[in-house]
Amino acid sequence: MIRPLLAGRRWTSLRLRLLIVFALVALTAAVSASGIAYWLNREAVLTRTQDAALGDFRQEMQNRAAALPLDPTPEELQRTAELMAGSAPGYSVLLVHQRKDGRKVFGTAGPDTFSLDDVPKALQHAVDDKPKATADSDSEYHMYWQRTTPHGDPYLVGGTRVVGGGPTGYMYKSLATERGDLNALAWSLCIATALALLGSALLAQAAARTVLKPIQRLGDAARRLGEGELDTRLDVSGNDELADLSHTFNKTAEALEKKVADMSAREESSRRFVADMSHELRTPLTALTAVTEVLEEEVDDLDPMIAPAVALVVSETRRLNSLVENLMEVTRFDAGTARLVLDDVDVADQVTACIDARAWLDAVELDAERGIMARLDPRRLDVILANLIGNALKHGGSPVRVSVRVEDAWLVVAVKDNGPGIPAEVLPHVFDRFYKASASRPKSDGSGLGLSIAMENAHIHGGDITAENAPAGGALFTLRLPVDVGKVIAGDDAQV
């Protein structure tokens, strides 16, 4: 029975506390009941044996010892002791008479070897003392008794003397039988206590199953709800507190499902609005870009008062075009439609092409060995590198150092600038959308989406980007991508 009890799926603290409480209550009740039962039975057994032996001994003293002459001989004492011990077997008898010359004569008989040395001194003094007669008893001498354990064995010793100058008598009865009976009773009570403790554990297990199983179901439902299964509901039965809790959970889950559905609908509407707006802006932006390119070519022939305005229009048109492209890219990530087009590329050539296309060769130092091959999306890697290097050039200081290395199955690209570094309060937000640390860095004409888009492109590859301050100064951005993205992400032939 113990193995199934201990072989539960898992022990929770509530289950353990319930078992301990049941066990402690059962143990306390069983020990208390057993202790009281043992004490009452012990007193009853000893009192019954004691009263029977002492009453019989008193009667024998009155019938036989009182009939002896005032100065009995040793033979008379011995014969009387044998008669007293023989008439009531079970205890030994010792008769003591002190003659006028001071010598003591003895008579002893019974199943145990018994002498005056076996009688406690305190009992001898109590028997020899002659107390005053009281209203309850006019006898000069009384019966006294004491329990002793010579050599570890329990005995009852009683003594009295005959009024008017008769002999002093002592009885010596073994209590070994009673001790054996009490030991058997103690063992029985111990077994009953152990059975009560085992029964309480079984009851606690049953109670735990009854009480904790609904709680476990509630915990599982809450876990599924937290994992996104918003249609999770509990079956409700009964009218107790757990049923009320299940009703409350179902109402809460229903309200949460409705709220999440509303938020998802609003979010989807917002994404669709941004995507539609970005798409609609591309046509007029294309026309504006063509016009600004013409104006830029003719800026030297324009009126000097108009030239700054034309330059501003050209700059802001390009910025608006970049913002629209970034918004469309963010919308694809949010909608989950962004896909990878994987290819085997030489990372050093890819970094060099990115720097050369943007005319950054004079401001960037490249530390990359040729021949480092990786399977990834080259267009998205170019976007990541352009954002990281461009950010370093804008907000840090040249030269910007780009190093490429391979660590196990990871491609690691580090971009370090020579600027003042990133303030501690800005570090947690550098990859947030539209975040600009304008208070700590020079004013930027960027959209605040570059680093966010770089992070999204790293994530879609199964990688990550970290930002920190280098020990020697300057900001350090570290890109980590799998060397073979095809082994990490499914959809090797996916298209954007």
C-alpha cells in the first residue's frame, strides 16, 4: 500500500502539507489515546493484583500470625509462614519476631527467596512505627506496601504487624506476569498507533486526490491559457468553492479571449493600414524622386535663393522614400510574410560589396579572411550590415572596424566605432522601433527603424545582435548568425 502512495506523478507542497497535517493529527490522537489506555489499564491491573495480594495477606496475618504465642519459637514461625504462603500461592511470606533478649527469629516460605534485606528500609520503619489511632481506624498498626525492582524485576512488598505484641509480617509478590501483560498491551497499542498513522496517510492521499485534482486541472488550464490556447475552458460540476473558482476561471478566459481577439483585430487593421499607406505612397514617391533627381541635376543653374530649398526637398524626399521602404519591411515582419532566399556566399566579399556600394571604403576598416562561406540570405545580410555600419558612422566615430570570424557553427560579425559609446540608459532601447537617443547623440535624420529592422533580419536567420560598450571605448555591435541557416530554419527555397 505504501508504494502507490509514494509513486504519485509529482509531489506538490500543498499535497505534502496535507499529508503531514493528517499524519500529525492521527499521530497525536493515537498516541494520546494509547497513552491514556495504557495508563488506565496499568493502574487497573496493578491495583487489582495489589489489592488482592495485600487483602489476602492481611487476612492471613489476622487468622494465623495473631494466633501465635507471645514468644513463638522459630519452628512455630516457620510453620505459620508456610501455612500462610501455602494457603494463597503467588507470594512469599516472611515473619519476624524479636525476643526479649534482642535476638530476632524468622520464618519464611514461598516461591521466592525472601529475607529482611529485601525489604526497603523505609517500609521497615513505617511498619515498626506505632502511629496514633485516628477516627478512621483505631488500629495501632497499618498495612504498608511499596513497589520495588531489585535486579530489574518488579515486586510488590507489603508489611504489617500484629497488634498487642505479635510478630511482624512481610509479603513479597512478583509482578513479572503483570509486566508481561502490560508489555503485550503496549505492543498492541503501538501497532494500533502505526495502523492509525498508515490509515491517516491513506485518508490524506484520498483527500489530496479529491481536493487537489480539480486544482491541478485548473493549473493545467491556466498553463494552456498562458500558452495562447484562449479557448481553454473547465468542466464545472457541483456547487462548492472549487466549482465557483472554475466558473470564475471560465468567465475570465472568455473575457480574455474576447479582449485578445479585439486587440488582434485592431493590430491587424493597423498593419493593413500601414501596408496600404506605404503601398499607396510608393507611386507618388516614385514621381517625386524622379522630379527631385532632375532638380538636383539643375541645382547649379537655379537662383541661389532657391537652391537651398531644392536641396532640402531632395534630402527630405530621399528620407521619405527610405522611411516608406522601412515601414513596408516592418509590416512584412509583423504580418509574418518575410521569407528567406538562401544562398552560399563569401562573407568577406559580401561585407566589401556592402561598404563599396555606399562609398564607405575610406571610413571602414575590414578584418575578414576570404573563403569564409555561409549559407544565408545575402540581401538581408546586406540590410543588417548597412544598418550597423551606417549607425556606427553616424553616431560613433570613424574609422569603424568590422571583423568577421567563425565560432563553432556560428558566423560572428563585430562592428566597432570610435565614438563616445552608448549611455547606460540607452543600451536597453537601441533596438526599439523609432527610438532615438537625441539627448545624448547628435541629431539624426534617420527614421529610428534601422537597428530594429537589422534585429528582425537577424532573428529570421535564427541569430541575434547584441549591443555594448567596448572596454577600450566606443560602441560594439555583435551579429551572430548560423553558418548554415538551412539546417536551422525550414523553407530553404522560400521567397519574399
